[in-house]
Amino acid sequence: MGLSSLLLSAALFGLKASALNNGLARTPQMGWNTWNSFACELNETVILNAAERIVSLGFRDVGYEYVVLDDCWSAGRNSSGYLIADSEKFPKGIAHLADKIHELGLKIGIYSSAGKWTCARYEGSLGYEEKDAALWASWGIDYLKYDNCYNEGEEGTPKLSFDRYNAMFKALNATGRAMLYSLCNWGVDGPWNFAPTIANSWRTTGDLNNVWDRDDVNCPCSELEGLDCKTPGYKCSIMNVLNKAVYYPSKAIPGAWNDLDMLQVGNGGLTDDESIAHMSLWAALKSPLLMTNVMTKIDPPTLSILQNPAVLAVSQDPVASTPVRQWRYFVDDLDENGKGEIQMYSGPLSGGDQLVLLLNAGSKAREMNATLVDIFWESGPKGTAKQVKQHWDVYDLWANRMNNEDAAAIINGTFTGQSPYNLTAMGGAQEVYSQPLPSNSKVLMGSKVGSVQPSGTVTAHVRPHGVAMLRLRATDKKDEL
């Protein structure tokens, strides 16, 4: 695509002036990344096997489209200063791999760092932005994950970080090829303030660990400290990252998203309830959804969590509004790490629907409640919102989760007929998510579990370290869809 065509395409999307104008990531990007499961052991076979499973298992059909090579793919620079791919890992080159990924109907991403070296001490792109961007464009790359390691001190103020990442933005734009630009600077210098005009997403914290809620010396900042964390670290728990993300929900807009880091679903450290809560919260908060599990060893529960269209429809909702945490209370039933709290989130969805998330981070199951007054507080405090006076139907977005038998049959290749979650057959995942969702679609709406009278209360039974993810739809609108 030529540069003029790229700019025209972006203009047609009607992007806000404050968002990166490259026409990409109008909703949070979805895909798979090599790092958490393979680290530096990536190669062509690993990546193609994963890509083929993404297609054959139905992930492409619910919206996952990017296959991202993380660190350790290169073998230095040639005499002209251009990066070269590791010929042992990629004997036919990255361009060949990109062609294969594209043939599968997927897109390919690559990794570098805005520093002298990458985090694994391979060649970084600081000072080589134009050469590297041009090379990736020539290979057919669609996505860049751009890290923050070995940045030679070019951080400490938003302007320093902006200038360093802006250099790559300009280089990518100059190629004329549309490449999604994903910053991975761990929240340093507040990227939610400087990145929306140059990037499609930006990491907000240190690296996410495969653990629910546990303090770790390697992730020293917590909560409000995370807004100006000098040592973002790594091994940050899901609750640690979540409790930092609540302070900047309004910074996410179409084409520019807060990135809470890659999904840990299927990597073995979480219970089923914790995995559901993790997936629900990341989808609701409009974080990019990058899977990191071993696709060739996926189990039925993991597949059914990652492939729930009712939850993915929230992530990809065209309203693109991040819910707000309306309340938070600490509870006495602490878990083995001395943690225990409950929270409620709410926010608008397309068509006048409303999302409600009831999070139980305590150690025992409980009945949780949310009043319409609290749910619609952002539309009018103290019950003044017009929605408080309406009747609402309540849909549980996890009530129609794929059963383990069907998921196992899909994994084993013995499933007969077409998967009910094949959104490609319905016109394509993005098309389906962008349209009004039929009230009678269990695939997209879950199951109706009750109703709420005007000024009433939504209730749900929530398991320990679990979540109730609910979609409210006005009763008088139900028959229209």
C-alpha cells in the first residue's frame, strides 16, 4: 500500500485527532506472541505450528489475527547496518515466514527495542529506526512490538521517551506500509499521556506474571505508585496490574489502547476461575488480547476461555469505552498471600447496553450486589441517570461457555460440523462484533439469567478469585434485536 493510500484509508476511519492516524487497531488487537512459552527458543517451525493451530482450532474465526515473533529472532547486522535473521532459526528468512502466515489469513508481527540492545541482548533499533522499519516493510511485517531495554538513559521525562519512540513511528510511517505499533515501555514516563498520537498501544506496567495476587520484590510499585513508577520491574501479579490500570481508563480510545500485558491463560499458574477473571478483565478494560500459551498443547478449558465470543464482543465493542471501577472493598477472608477484596466495574456498550463486572478477589464464594444507581453513576450520580428508571434484562456472558467435550473434539479434530463459534461463517468476526448483537444469540450474549426493576439491584454468586461478567440490556429494546 502506498503512503497516499494509507493516509486515505486512515481518514476514512474518522479517527479522532488525538489518536494515531494509521487506520489500525480501531478495537484492541488480538493475536498470539511467542515470548511467555518459548522465550528465545522460537523458530520457523514453532511459529508455523502455532499459526496453523490458530486457524484449525478456530481462533482466527473469533478474531485473533496477529502472530508475533518476540525477542531473539535476529543474528546481528550486516555490513550495511541492516538486521539479519538467525539463519538456523529461520533458514528461509522472515519474508518467507511472513508469506506463509499471510497465506493462512493471518498477520505477522516482529519485535525490537528502542535501545542499543533488546532485552535478551540482541541488536536493538535505537539509531537504526529507518533501516529497520524499511527492512520490516520489505519483509511484509504487519506489527511491531517495541521494547524499552538498554535505552541508554533516554527516559526520565515524557518528552525524552516520546522522542525516542516517535523516531520509530516516523520511520514506520515513511515506509508506506501499515504496521501496528505496540509500545512496550512498561508505563515509564506515563505513556498513556504521550503515546496516543504515535502508537496503537502502550504497556502500562512491568511484566505480568502467571500469578493471581502476590507481592513480589521484582515488582516494587503498587497502585498509585504505578502512575510514576521508577522501577516497573517484572513478575507483577494480575491484581497488581489491574489495580494500577483503574486510574487511567479514559486514556484508551479507538486506535490507541492501554496494554495490560499479554494473557497468561493456559500457562499453568492460574485456576479456572482466575483464568476466567483474567480474560474478562483484560477484555473489558480494552487491553490488547495476545495469547501466549503453547498452541500445540492447548487443553479444552483454555480453548473455551480464550474463544468465548460473548466476552470477545465486549473487547471489540465499537463504543470502545473502558469501564470504570465504581467501588472497591477489602474483605476479611484473605487468601494464602494475605489478599482479599471485592470490586465492581461498569461501563457503556454499543446499542445502549451496559457492562457490569463483579470481581471477588476474596478466598470464599459470596453473593455480590450492584445497584443500578452505582452501575450508572457515570451517567448521573445518586440515581439521577435516566437508566436507573428503566427495566433491564441481565445476561451472563460466561453462561454459554463451550463445554469441555466440544472443546476436546475441536482440539482432536473429531468435532463434526461447523463450530457454533465460527464468526467467519457469519460474515467475519469484526463485522459481527461491530453490529447490534441479537438478544437470542447465546454465542454473542451468553444466557439471560434474570432482570432488574427500576432502581433495583443486580446480584450474582461469584466464586473465589472469580468474576461475574454481565451484560445489561433495556427490556423494551430486547425485541428490537
